[in-house]
Amino acid sequence: MSWKWGKQLLLFGYEEAMSCVFPACIFLSLALLKIAPLPGMPAYDWMLVICIAVQIIMVRAGLETIDELKVICVFHLIGLALELYKVHMGSWDYPQPGWTKIGGVPLYSGFMYASVASYICQAWRRLHIRLDRWPSSVWTVTLGAAIYLNFMTHHFIPDLRWLLAALLFVVFFRTALYFKVGDIVYRMPLTLGFALVGFFIWIAENIGTWLGAWRYPHQQNGWSMVSWSKFSSWFLLVIVSFIIVAQLKHVKGLRPKKNAADTSMRH
């Protein structure tokens, strides 16, 4: 029995590691550029080149599909828009110089959000994720939009994250996530999955700030651990990311049915 569960754990670890190829490449590149800076361009610009190259390689190697690349591009734009706003409001900054910086934000930063989408898409495919009792789009889209807007509006009105978190548990109370490892299917409450991914992103954020990817105000005089309160931000951001991917998967899943209906009507 122990060997069976050990084998399952190794297989799950392998699938998770393969799902993290893109974010792993980002952190590895940040580490290498910190240890041995490349000549010719600032580190932020090298990161942009590396991120684009990794995406091309992943698609060419079959590690990522064209549909997944489209989702990642959407997340890059959404993340870049959020970065421009948050840097403008002084939430954090990018202290190093760069040629490809707009409004103080290096263009590669959008890929850090895209790497979250890449992980979700890869894990969805590799672990054969299936959702049970997914709420109506009216609730999921509205909640996702409200969470995203709260990242911006809390600078002017009270922060509603805890209210939104409470609504999250109400909306997804009955939703379960099923994933497959080998021949065994496992079940997990969806909110627990959100929390686990958010926690590991918080750990990655500590690594990223230590590597100089960006810097919070309390890190101006030297690196210190990212506030535990940021976990709630990542927890909510994971929800937005997951909702977008799930809705796109839902829309794509409807296409064959529509085509089949059109074919039957033509006949």
C-alpha cells in the first residue's frame, strides 16, 4: 500500500513539475541574471526576451497548445494593466533600469501573471481536471470582475477583499474539483485548491522579490519577507485566473455541440 501511494505521490509531483515549466523558467532566469548579469541589455529586457523565447519553445515542443498560448496572452495583458496601475499608485516598484519599461513597469512583468495561467492550463490538461457543480456564469463572472476591480478601487474606497472572500465560499460552497493521477481520480473542494495555489504563489513571491523581480515599499532598505496579508491577494487573484480559464474551457466545450447541431439542421 505504501509503495502504491508513494508511486502516486511521485507521479503527481511529476505532473505538477511539468505544469510549472514556464514559472520555473522565469524564476531560474531571474536567479541566473542576479548571479551572472548578461551584457548588452538590462536584466528586465533580457527577461522579456527569455519569456518570449520560452513560450515559443514550449509551443514548438508540444508542451503548450495554441489555445493555451492564447489564454496566456490574455493574462499577460490583464496582468500588465494591473501592474501599470499598482506601480502608479505606489504599491510596489521595479527598481532596476530597463529599455522596455512603460510607466515604470517592465513588459516582462505581464508574463509573471501569464505563468499562473500557464500552470492552470497545464495542470488542467495533465491532471484531467473536471469540475462538479460549477456555478452559473452570472455569479462567477461577476465575482471575478469584482475581485479584479477591488485590486484597484481599494485605494479610494474601503477594501472589500474579505467580503468578496466570504462571497467566494458562498458561490463555490458546493463546487468540487476532480483530478486524475495515473488511474485514480481524486476529489478536492475547489476553495481548498484556490488556497493551496495561492500559498505557493506567496512563497514564489518571496523568492521573486529576493531576486529583484520587483520591490515592495517595506523592502526599500533591504529584502524582508513579504507580508502574510499578501496571501489573501494571491488567493483572490488565483480565483480570477481560474474563473477565466474555466469560463474559456466552458465556451470551448460548447463549440462541438453547436457545430453538431448546425450539421443536423443542414441535413
